[in-house]
Amino acid sequence: MSYMINKYIIFCFFWYVLYGCATPNKLNKVMNKLPEAAAKECSVRFPIKETIDTVTVIDSSMLQAYEMEFVYLYSMLDSLLGNQVDAETKKEIVTIFQEKKVPVVKYKYITKVQENTARCQVILDSCNKMSSLFNKKLDKEQEKVKVLTDKAEKYRKRKNEYLWLIIALLLWIFRKPIMKLFV
């Protein structure tokens, strides 16, 4: 009895090893047969995270130029106020310098977004599949239309033949009265 159990266990083990394991070659064959399903599964399990990188750029050359200008203007202010200047002129100079402010330095934002290419490929593949199905149905319908137009042309020709036959029979039936008109 134990001999049979050991045989069964060994058989199950080899069966699992030979047919139960998913080797890379087997997975590649399955993925080649079903690329849309493989891409969809990859996009669900391993999505590409969309990131936004922001870089702040400060124009330091302009900032230094403004700072140097203000240092120069304040030194001029000190020299003007240090001299003997009347009160009205001092007030005008002080109001002019108070109105003038350092301009705000503008920042430039550069953003970079990564897209999920696997998801895009899944959508593109499904669109291509649907368009091919649509084209097949369209071709079938165009074939049906062609068959129907051929039948319509055939029936139109047959109708014209029957009309000429009826006219010929009517002329044959009424040939004597028609001949009397001409004679």
C-alpha cells in the first residue's frame, strides 16, 4: 500500500514539474497569443506613475542689476540729503524714492509629465481591433449592396425585354388593322 502512495506522490510531483509550472517560455507564448490581455495586465499591475517635476528659474542677472541700481540711488540720496538742501526738496526726493520699488522677479515653471504607455497601447490595440471588425462588417455590407444592384440591373433588363415582347405581340395581333391604315 505504501508503495502505491509513494508512486502517486512521485507521479503528482513530476506532473506538477512538467505541466504545472509556468516557465518563462510558456508565459512568452501566452503573451504572444494574447498581447492585449498581457498589456492590460501589465498596465494594471505595474502602472507608470505620472509625475510632475517643477523647476523654478530665477533670473539672477536682472535681480543683481536692480540691486546695484538701488544701491547707487540710495548713495545718491544720502549725498543729496547730507548737503544743505531745503525741506521741500528733501520731501520730494524722499517721496520719489519711496514710490520706486524693486520689481518682482518672475519665476518660470517647467513641468514634465510621464504618460502610461502600457495603458495607451491597450487603448490603441482595442481601437485597431474595433476598426478592423467595423471594416469587415462594412465589406460584407458593401458586398450585399453589390449583389442587390446586380439583381436590380438584371431585373431591369428582363423588364425591358418583356416590354419589347409585349409590343411585338400587340403589333402581331393588330397587324391587319394597322396594315389597313397604311394601304
